[in-house]
Amino acid sequence: MNILHRLNKILLSLFVYLGTLLLPSCDMFNLSVKDFFENSIDGLGIENITLPEGTQGSDGILCVATDSVQNLSFELRNPQKKAFSVKYEFEGDDVKTLAGDTALTYTQGSDRYSAKITFSQEFLFELDKANYDLKKLSGKIYLTDDSESVIYDTCNVSARANSIPPVALGAMLQADQGVAAGSYILCFYIPVLNGTVHQKDLHKLIINGNAYYFSDGKISGGLAEIYSDEDFTERSSDFYTSTPVTYPLGADTSIYPVFPGVAGKPAEAYAAVYYKSGIALSSSDTTFNITFEDDYGLSNSISASNRIPVIDIPKITDAEGNPLSSGAPLEADIDTRLYTISITHSGKAYYNSEESLDCAPVTISYTVRETNGKPVFDGNISEISGTTNDDIDIDLPPGTYEITAFAAKEGYITSSVAAVSNVTITCPAIFYVSSSGSDEDSGSRTKPVATVTAALSKLSDTLADDSTLTEGKIFITSDLEINQEINLTTYKFADLLPVRNITISGYDGLRTINANSKCRVLQIGWTNGNINLENLIFKGGTTSDNQGGGGLFVSSSDASGKTLEIKNCKFINNTTDYTGTAILIKSDYTINITECEISGNTLNGAAGSAGIDATQMGVGTYITIKDTKITDNTVVSPDTSLTAFGSALNGTAATRLSGGVTISGNSITGVSTGTDSSNYSAVNNSMGLKISGANIIKDNTLIFNDNTNASRNIVLPYTSGSSASQKLNILGDISGSTIYVSIPSSSIINDVTFTSGYGTTNTALPGSVFISDCNYAIGLDSSGNEAAFVLSGGSFTNPFGITMTFALSASAISAGSASELAVTPTIMQNGTDITASVLSEISWNLVLSTGSTDVTSSNTNILTIDAANALPDTYTLYIAATLYGITYDDSVTVICE
């Protein structure tokens, strides 16, 4: 029993002793053993404080860095998980005032077993800088209930807001060539202290044990007052304020201290220092230690030696790895609009030209500046700089650059600066647009912009910056929807010199720009270079500016001698209240429209064209349309402001149809029966239409309110006499064409010529090409060279009401034998057989075919088949008979057996 009692006392004493070791220097140390055990069971107290990281000063107080937030953390003894509050009270009144209500943040662990006090970086910095109460952070932690009426525990903290002094940079030795020739000059960069946390507590510089002093803030860019005594009475003469005459110790080229570029520490934050050591040059190792020591004993050092090697200079190379030279012209990648330069390092350092050693890795510091101040980096800055411990590739957009780089490493002399200037990077002015792009991107193929307006802005800037670029291109890689008109006028391309050509094209196929009836699609204005529009669909355009051109409005007025090419484009479903719904041209451009489709466009309530309206302002300019369909466009309820207009093609510009043009299915609807509509048509020939090649103009209609209609294709202006006021100018062979024409007059007294140049390039009768839309026949005029509306025997022949049927002499022929097939027509007009009277007027074309192969043909109504061509097969005989300009055709089957 005594043994057990004695053992319990020993264990109790050991427990108390161990508990005492674990407790911090807090009020709990003053508790009796009885109170200690009661608090251990029920009490709330502070345990295990974790102080911020720092360095101990000469007075033993912890010095806390002030370049970041600092945390004071502690664990709690809280067996009952009581609610609590934490408060920190500074010792000094000035510090309390500086802290205010925002310097400290208190947080608690969710389990109520821990807490943390956070000192803001701003507060720490200001305290370090102001030097209040010797920068003391010291204070007391209070652990209380929520009302702060009960104090559970307290704990004292001793600390100071004091950062370690900065280190000198770029230390190196040079040989003095001046007054102290034959001795060492120590070169280094000393930090400028004005406005820093070290301004009021850093006063001592120690070089190899020799102490020098400077008063508050007296280290500046001019390197002011350095003293030999701490009372600042004796100015030291050991320091230069300007570069002395020196030469390098071992390298073959002159080397002067180069600021070694530290992130966040610009060169202007340091001053170059040259220290006369008075120590003679020696072949033995000579080392200089440079130390900054603050008033509280914190210090930072760097050394320089006569055996410290010089780091090799970095290399700046082009995309092929060749050294880049100043003034070099470079061309960016067309897909990325970037050119990649490289900055590399050999990983070598040199004592002299023959003795080297490996020093990798080194820190390369670089700066790249666009010398014209263009914000080429991230769209808002013209200069970038940085450091890297490895070789680096830098992608540069078009611009003119200055590039510098040097290498540094602790214990080595910083390299000389590698520098190139006037490095010009160009790129073809090509930009890409995609609905999935971003207007903040470069507009390259791999990083397209999202809108054509953004691409135009970049294009304008690029062309303005580089006068060597003669053209710019915008490629649209996806269908787009727009809410605002694309307007080239905004970018004033006509102001650029020299004149620039511009292309806007769908990329890799047709691309739609859909305005969704919100705006016009595109306006071309303030341009004077050639313009190309290709592979685009102009859709859903409309206008609100009393102008047409819902799809396209061409308004440039200073483009004489230049060409606007519109190729493989579609203008569909555009709507306006002004003429020129699909395309409105008020410009002196020469315009070519090729392989296009203009259909489904609607002009509401106005007289004019739902297709193209062209008014040229320049002498000698014209519009050429080729291989294009202008179909199914509609003018709805036109007003009576114009008595002559064309629903598909209108205006006063000289216009040429050069083959492959179809104008069909266009209509003018809702016309009042009392309106003088005799000059309403699909094509308004006041423009002086010029024609060559095979073109189709037919099946265009005028529809009245009473649902009656009339065929209206080309109405030729005519008042009286033997010639139309505006003729069709025939510029070439137009055989194969079908062109319906008419004049507005209901009665003529003589033939009316309506072509110019027909007989020069055509041998077929006009009736094989032209078909009358009025009560006159088509024939030759009195000259025998031009097409005319003709009278016959004092009266006229009306091609309407005529029907023609055909009979074949045989439906079968013998294989291997020559045969002859005769076609006999029956011609009826308004119920009367007129075959005998008009048979001689018929022009014939008979073709016997098998599959896609023509076997034989005839231009009479008799077809002869040679024995060699009479092979067993089933053939088709194609019959075409033209009378008074109208072609009647049929086909029949012929069997050869």
C-alpha cells in the first residue's frame, strides 16, 4: 500500500512537471496545481503558439518580414468547446493608431481548438517603413468570451516588423586605370532606399570589415553621401559617383557592371557604385564581401572575387536558329501572325578567352519592346520583360522591335548585354473570322476574331503601319450572324497611301452573313483600291436609311479605274423599301458580277429593283454580269414615282451581260390597273444594256391588282420613229440566247430597230434569239443588219396564238440502210391553219441522238441517215422550228432494227 501511494505521488509530480514544459509563457503558469487541474478539465486556454517566420535581431527580438501577410497561430485547450473571441492589443500607441480597424483579421478553427491572427501586408509594410516604436509588433493576445467580459487566458508576444536588408547586385572587380592604377575597383549596384522600408533603419555598409555609413534616405540614383563615421561627419572618398576608367581583369572585351535584372526590382531602384579598394592587383585569390546591416543587426551580403568568371553573353536567334542582327526583316507565319525568336545560353562562363567552365543554369533577363509603342502584347502593352532559367522562345506579332538580354548567376560576373534593334516583323495582312473566335485574339487562322468589324479594324491598322503591304484579306471561316452593318466607310481605306486592295471571302466554301432583318449586310465606302468579294452569302439584310442595298451598298466615289469583283456570291432574302434591294451601286467602280445568284429579294412600296440597281458616277465605268442568275425577286406595290424601272436590273449605269446570265421569274406585283405601267419590266434598258454570249431573259411578269398579268422582260424606250430610244448593244455572238423584248407603244407605222451591232457578230436571224413580248414580229430592219420590230404587208404578224405540231414520215428505219425522215408541221393561229402561208418562214434544226451522242443533224425539215450510221438502236429525234422569233420544239422516238 505504501509502495502504491509513493508511486502515485511520483506519477503526479511527473505529470505536473511535463505539463509545465508544454505550456507557453501565459497566465496559466501562475495557477496553483489545484487551479491547473480544474482548468485542464473545464478551462479555455492558449497552447502551442506558432509565430510568423522571421530572423532574430541583435536584441533577441523576432524580426518579421513585411513583404507578405503574416500569421500568428495557436492551438487552444477547449474541452467543452466554448465559444470565444480573440483580440490582440499592441503595446505602442502609434502602432495601435497605424493598425486601425483593418490591419488584423481574426479567424477560428471550426472545431474551436485553434485560432489565427493575420497581420495585413500593407500594415506590416507601413510599420516597417515608419519605424514607429522601433517597428514593434509586440502585444498581448486576449482569449475572452463573446462579450469580452470574461478573460479566459492571455499571452504576450514580442516581435518586430523588420525585413532583412536588400543585397547589393552585380558585384564584380575591375582594374583601375586612373589615379590608383594597379589596384582593384569594386563595382556593384546599391539599392536606392528612398520610399522603402529600409529608409529609416538601414545606415551601414560594410566592405571587407570596413564600415561606412549613410543617413536616412541618402542612397539615391546620384549616390549621395557615404561617410566613414556613424555620426555622418566625415565624407568617404572611397566611392565614385561616375564610371571610372577601368579594364576587365581577364576577359578580352570591356565589361562594365550590368544591372542583372531582378523581378520586381527595376534598374532605377539601384545606383551604380564604384569603390576604390586600394588593394593592389594580385595573382592570388582576392575576395571582397559587401554587407548591408540595419540598426537591429539584420544583414545581407554578396561577394566579388578576382577569380569570378564572366558569364557568356546570351544569343538572340531567328526562327531558323541563326543569330539575329539589327535591322533584320522577318516575316511572320501566315497562319498564326507570329514570328518566333529565341534567346538561348551556352551554359558557359569564362575566366578568359581560353579558360571556361560550366555554369548552367543561369538566369536570363530579357526585354522586348515595340519601338513605335504599338500595344502588340495582350492588346494593351508595347513592352514585355522577364527572367528565365532556361532557353526561351518568344512569339512576336508584326511590328518593329528592340530586344535585349543578359545572363546572371550568384557568384559570377553578369554577362554583357546582347542587343538587337530595328528588327521588323511583317505579315501579309490576312485576318480570319469565325463565330467561335474572339475579337480579343490576333485574327490569325488559329486564333480568329469573332466579327468582320474586328477583322477590318485590325486590317486597317496593319495597312496603316506598313506601307509595303499592297493588299489585305479577310477570310470568313464559318457562317455569321450580325446585328450591325459591316461598313468599310468606318475604316477610311481610301486615306491610305499607297492605294490598297481588299478581299473579303468565304474560306473553304460559301459562308453566310445573316443580318436577320436587323441591318444591312455590307457597305463598301471610302475605298479606292480594288475590292474582291468571294464565296459569300448576303442574307436577311434590310435598311432604315432611305437607301437600298440590303445585301450590299457600294458608295465609294473615288475609285475610278479600280474594280469591284463579286464572284460566287449569293444575295438572298433581303428586304428594303428603296431600290436596289440585293445590290445598290452608287459608285465609279468598274464592277464584275460573276457566277452569282440573286434571288428571293423583295422591294416593298417603291419603284425600282429588288435585284440590282446601278448608278455609275464615273465616265467610262461599267458593270459586267456573267454566269449569274437573277431570279424570283419581287417588287411589291410600287409607287408611281418612276414610270420606268426594272424589277431585276435597274439604273443608269452601262451594264453588260456577257454570257450565262439568266434573268427569270422576277415580278412586279400589286400594280393598279389604272397605272401607266408600259415601261415596267424586269430589265430597264435606260442603262444602255450591252450583250454578248448566250443569255436567258424570260418569264418575268407584271401582275395587276385584278390578278391579270403581262410578260415583261426588257422594255425598250421608244416614243416614235424607226428606232428605239435606247438600243441593245450587241458586242458579240449571242446565239443560244432567249431574250424577250418589247416596246411600250401599242402601234407603230414602220419597223423599229432595237439593236446596235447585231449583224457585225451574228449571222442567224434575230428571231432565233429575240422573242417579242408585244404585238410585233421580230425581224431584220431595212439595213439587213439589225434586229427590229417589223410590220408585214402593212400589217403585223402576231406570234402569239400560234401553235405548231409535227408529223414524222416514219417511226422506224432499217439497220445498215440509208434512210430519210421528213418532218411535216401543222401551224395554227387562233383556230386557222396558216401552214402554207408561213412554211417558208420556218428555220429548222433536227438532231438524231442516241444517249448523249448526236448521230446526224439537218437545218431543213428533211433528215438523211447514212447507212454507216444506221446501227441497231433506239434513237431520239429532236425537232426545233423557229417562226417569228419563237421556237417550237418536240422530240420523237425512232427505232432502227
